[in-house]
Amino acid sequence: MPRRGTRAILFYSQHILTGKLGLNRMSLLIASNLSKVYGGDEIFSGISVEVPYKARIAIVGPNGAGKTTLISLLLGHDLPTEGVVSLAKGTRMAFLPQRPEMAGNHTLWDEQMKAFEGLRQMEIELGVLAQQMADPDTHDQATQAYAKLQEKFEHEGGYTFDTRAKMVLTGVGFGETDYGTPLTQLSGGQKTRAMLARLLLEAPDILVLDEPTNHLDIQAVEWLENFLQTFSGSVIVVSHDRYFIDHFANAVWEMDFGRIETYRGNYTHYLQQREERRERLQKEYEAQQAFVSKEMDYIRKHMGSRWTAQAKGRLKKLNTLKKRGKLHAHGALERQNMRLKMQTENRSGDIVLRTKGLAVGYPDDPVPLFSVPEMTLWRGETAAIIGPNGAGKSTFLKTIIGQLNPKDGTATIGASVKVGYFAQAHELLNPNNTLIDEITSVKPMPQSEARHYLGAFMFSNDDVFRQVSTLSGGERGRVALAKLSLQGANLLLLDEPTNHLDIDSQEILQSVLEDYDGTILLVSHDRYLISQLATQIWAVGNRNGELEVFDGTYEEYVTARNQRLLQENTPKESPKAQQKATPAVQRKSGLNSYQLKKRIEALEKQIEKLEGEKERVLTAIDTATQSGKVDDVGALGQRYGVLEADLSVLLEDWATLSEEL
């Protein structure tokens, strides 16, 4: 970490995350008594929340609860039916929607540079002033203007924005070869990542993200978690990613039943507090109902007797409590949830899957995506296949079930194994079928039975006659799970089964899979699900082009991976020998951690020295200006420019090596 005495480094480390300094600790946004009505339907009412400085807020709740509507009100994109949203003066907000629209023929790099339009304009103005400083007629005025603008340019990160853009683009999964790609050639997921990168570079006071992890692989999500932990603004995220919420949030807003409940802490804390709250509400409701029942018994018994006055008094008291909302109409509300069961019809053999010399790839591509070591998957195991997007995880599953031929070798299914396959894109669903058609194609049954079965997956009334093509992603996922649960498979191949599912449905699916007595092969970016289920981790996308098999849980895999990375960066020479090394500073330095620390310390000393000299030159410029020594001002201005250029190079080197460390 930089030392406190190095002002330039401290400034850089803060600015690279925020783009500004000096935010106070007050609440940046306050929403009071918000309600929203669409076409006579009330989405929610009486919602009051605030966004403190440095907040890390996750908004959770079922689909249709009003999360996106609330975000629109907080951003000012829509107006509440009642209530008010107040924003602290000067507070800037930025928003990443689920499906960002990015237009234009400019490149990915040009899009990122939009975050620095003010700095780039200052850069142009500094160039003009530098030319004017060479003209004796405009020298004095230009020198003063240059010094003032240059200080502002430095303060706002003008000498580091290229480096920051590269760091953020790398973090969200882009390489330098992508910088020149026109936006029109980016996929939907790439556009989401491109817009996320630009918003992070804009460094607003409040960053609002709607499902930001949908198009990120695990490595990119881990990077985003680390970034948000050190981001100096406040963050509001709508997310169904439980592991992500666990690692970034310090507050959870739960939306449901037209209202909002706030909880302190991350996802794990939210679960604990939610359960405690529901138990408390239920006990309060039961105690209240017992009190009301006792009072009504007294009223009925004594109304019309000599104790009528007391009975009327008690009835009046109950009515008053009811009018004031002191009597709850129900206990803890329970939302409708998917009722999923997953059972095997028959026991498989002990060996479920065996590979030999297997190479996975596309038919028209001469080079395989990756090779698979000779391995055996045993009955009862859950193997999670992880890796970056495009590494071939889905292709691997299709190779196992025979939809694709292997490039080489074999993948053999064991004896008595019945495979159930959940496809990520739900291509096994017929878009022209109704929901009843899809269910009865797996298991013929009367329409009444099919309707009852679909009701367990939250499809009711005429929903069962809808065509698959009209369903949302989450609805298609529930239909695919409904079909899967009818098959009685003892080997489940699940390709991103939690995509588009709300948190409650994810929890239900996880619980069902935990109780499943068959074997599971799981492709997923859902680290929470992986951490709860996996007994093995199969990692693809490694540098050696071979699937890595790790026998253990996800947490054990991450620990082992981090230890391996640490060992790879541990110096093999003695510290004394390392001190003699003088490697050149470059983007991919090849330095081990000890060498990096030494080089960074040396850079910090050089930066501190230049900062001190800059301060002395500025003082000299002020003195010379007041004394009317024009020639001295010019020479000092040139010296200041040289120092700025040298400092810019050192800061960029420091940032590059610090990021690598």
C-alpha cells in the first residue's frame, strides 16, 4: 500500500476508484413515502428508504415485485404517484440496465473515452496554452492559466485515465485486441460489459446496477466484487446472485407484497434476520389473535347483561385498534413459490461417466477447445464445471449426451444411467407448444392433472395454454424444470439452471438438488449453488488447454487456486539476490511479488521527490509572477511541464505494477 506521505500516490489510489474527493458522510439519496400506480394497479406504496455514503445495497425480491420500478423512481426516470425522492446537491448517479442500448459505429475504446470527455477537453486546452506560452505577447497570461488548468487536470486524474480505462476493461473481460472493435460488432453480453466498464470509469456518487452479473463469468464477477468493495461511491444493485450479494452488500432491501423491508449485512445476514423476523411476526399474530378471541368471547357473553358497558368498552377498544392498524390481518406473509420435486426412478451403476482420451470441440474447428484427462464420475457425486464464457462448458455437456461428436477419444455413460438434460438456452422446448403440450410430451396425463402439476410451478388458470414462445426467460426455466422432474433421471446434466430464476426459486432448486439421490453434472456461474452442492470442481479454460479436476468443495478449490497463484509468484532466489535485479517496467513485467514490492517502493520515493520539487517550482512561479520576472516565470513553467511529464510516467508505472501485485 502507498505511504501516507506520498500525496500523489494517495491521490491516484483514491481517484482511480472515484474520480473525485471530499464526499461527506451524509445520505446521498432519501426517498419518502413512495407509491406507484399503473393503470389502476398499485405496484407498491409507503416505501421510504435512504442511500447513505458508501452504502452497498442489494435489492432482492420475486420477479414482478417492483424492483425495476423503484429503481426508475430513484433515478428520476419516472415520477412516483405519491412521495418524493431527494438527492443531495451535486450527487451524480449512473445506471446499468439489464439490456443496455449502445449505438454508433465508434469503437469499444472510444466508448470508454466518453467517461473522460472533460479531461480530454482540458488536455486540448493545455496544448493551446502551451503554444501561447511561447509567444511573448501572451506568455504571462497563458502561463498563469496553464498552471491553474494543469493543477485541475492533475487533480481530476488527467495523467492516468488511459491506464484506468485499460485496468477496468481488463477486469470486465476485454483484451487489448478488443479495443478497436466497433460497438455494432459486440454481442449483447459484450455490450453490457462495455457499458459497465464506462460507468465504472465515470465514477458516479451512486452507481445503480440491474443484474450486472448476468453476462459475466466467474473471474469477471470476482473482479467486480473487489472493485465495488473499494469503490468510494455508493452502490445499489438489483441481483439474484446470492454469492455476489454475500461478498459486496452491507444492506439488503427485500421487496414483496407491495412493500419493502430493510436488513443489515450481506445475503447470509439477510437470511438469518428474515427468518427471525417472520418467526416474530407469526408469534405476534398468534398472540394477538388469542387476545382478540378472548375479548370477543367476553363481549358476546356479557353484551346485554349488567356488564354491557364493559363489553361495549372492550368492543370500542378493538375497533380503535383496528382503525389505527394495530391489529394485523395476517401473520408473516408467505409468497407463492415453485414446488419442485426431483426423484430417480432407478438406481444407476456405480460408474456414471468415464472418459478416455477425450477432446471437446466444434465439428468445423480443427483445434479442440480443451482435452479431458482420463477420469471417472461415480454415483452420488456432484461435479461443477466452471470456466470463462466460450470455454466450451456447454459443448462438453452436449458431447457427453451425444449431441456433438468428440474431436477425439470417448465419453461413456455407465450402466443403468438415465440422463436428464437441462439446456441453458431451453432449446429442448418447442416454441409452438402450449405448456400442457410440453408436459404431456414427457408423461401423458389428463389435462386436469397436467394443470394441477403446472400449478406447482406457478402456472395457473389460462397460463397453461400459453405458447412457450410467449414466456419470459424465468418462465421458460420453470417449464424446463417441470419437464425434467417428470423424467425420473438418475444423472442430471444442468446447464445454468438458475439463470432468470428469482432468489426464492434458486433456494428451492438448491434444496431439491441437495436431497436428490442421483448424480449431478452442473455447469453454472452461480457460485452459491456450486458451493452448496459440488463435491468436485472441473475447471476449463486453463492455459494448458486441459480440463482440471479438483476433488473437493468450491471453497477448497478457491483456496487451492489462490495458494497455487501465490506459490507461482513466490521468489525462488534469496532476498539479497532479488535486490540486485533491475528489471524494466512493463505492462507484463514478469516480476515476482518480492521484486514488484521493491520496484513499487522505489517508484514511490521517486514520485514523492518529484512532488516536492513541483511544490517548490509552483512557489517560485508565484514569487516570480508577483515580482514581474517574466523570463523566470517562463523558465519555471517549462520546468514544471517537464516534472509533470516525468511524474505522469512514474504514476502510470506505479499503477500498472500495483495492479499486477
